[in-house]
Amino acid sequence: MRLLYFAWVKEKTGIAAEDVALPDGVATVGELIAWLKTRGPEFAQAFDREEVIRAAIDQTHARHDAEIGGAREIAFFPPVTGG
Amino acid sequence: MIRVQTQDFDVGTEIAALRAARTDIGAIVTFTGAVRDQDNTITEMTLEHYPGMTETELERIEQEAHARWPLQATLIVHRVGTLQAGDNIVLVVTASAHRDAAFDAAKFLMDYLKTSAPFWKRESGPGGDRWVEAKADDEAAATLWAPRKDAAE
């Protein structure tokens, strides 16, 4: 599965994109965040305020309780500030 | 129509293109957003986005506006990359037979764009760089638009 990071989430993780194999037991966006936080201090820092992190599953906004299912791409980013 | 681009836009040119070869448009409303430097703290702004999702979201928002109002044409242009203070950021154009639909749809498009299109602004100035934080006011403005009664969700 492709993971993408944008804006300050990307700055904190230090990477824009990566391919990962989901571990067993990770079924929702929230569970994916919990797992990502265990992958090192950069990820723990990036997802420290996880309640403000927004996610998209296959380029559609998704809540933290959304099921990942067979998603190809999941993105994490701060609240948007365009316009 | 929607466009995401690095280059600037010209409001007059965009309106002329939208009106070309048609006489049924009675009202045109435009909104232009620009990089604002109120107190000499911002010299540059860099706009990052999520290629692919950005276009999808802008098209979704545009379709939603067309479902809510009798619009004859709409255009959303959003710039990305590094901009200077005073530069254009975003253009919304709405055209309809009568003014109310064009005014309302233009505000709706901006309110929804600001809370759902995946763009992020980073400001640079003499004091350094910082990511612009999302405003609660923007979220409140978007939620004032009640869901359509016939909406699927």
C-alpha cells in the first residue's frame, strides 16, 4: 500500500511517500496511525497530535474510524489551507 | 471547469473565454484571492497540493454547486508553487441567468474549497517560514451550507 505525506506531516516524517505492507490487526485509518507512530521518533512526532491529522483513502477524505479495506493509497496531511 | 496551475491568470481573459459564443448568460460573479501582506511579515507564499486528489475535489465541489443552483458556467483556477506578496492565488467565476445564483454559488465554491481541497500554504518572511493554520471560521462558513435534500450522503 502506498502512503503519502503532505505539508508539515511530510516535513516531520522526512519522506513524501513510501510503500508499506500493513501489519495484521490494522483495519482502520486510526489503527494505521497508531502503528505508524511506533516506527520511530520522526513518525511519533509527526502523528503526535493525531486528532488534527486528516486522511484520505484513495484520494477521498476519510475519518479516522474509516475502514482501509483494499485501499491502494492513503494520504496523511494537516487541515487544508487553500483558497 | 477547473485548473490547477503555477502560472498567473487574467480575470478579464477568463471571463471572455467563459462567455465566448453565448448570449444566455445574464450574471457573472468573480472572486479573486491574493497573497496578503498586511504588516510586512510575508514576502512569499508556497502552495503545496495533492496532485490527483486536488482536481477530484475541485470537480466534486463544482458539481455540487451545479446541483444546487441553475448555473450556466463555472470556473475554478488555483495556483500552486511559490508566489509573491500581492500575487493571485485563486479565481472563482460563476455565470447564471440571474445574479442570486451566481453570487451564492461563488461564495459556496470558496467556502467548500477552503475546507476540502487539499492545498497547504507556507508563508515566508523576515521572521522565517511557517505553515498557515486552518481557521475555525472557514470550517464554520462551510458548515452553514446545509446538505442538499436529495444528496446521497
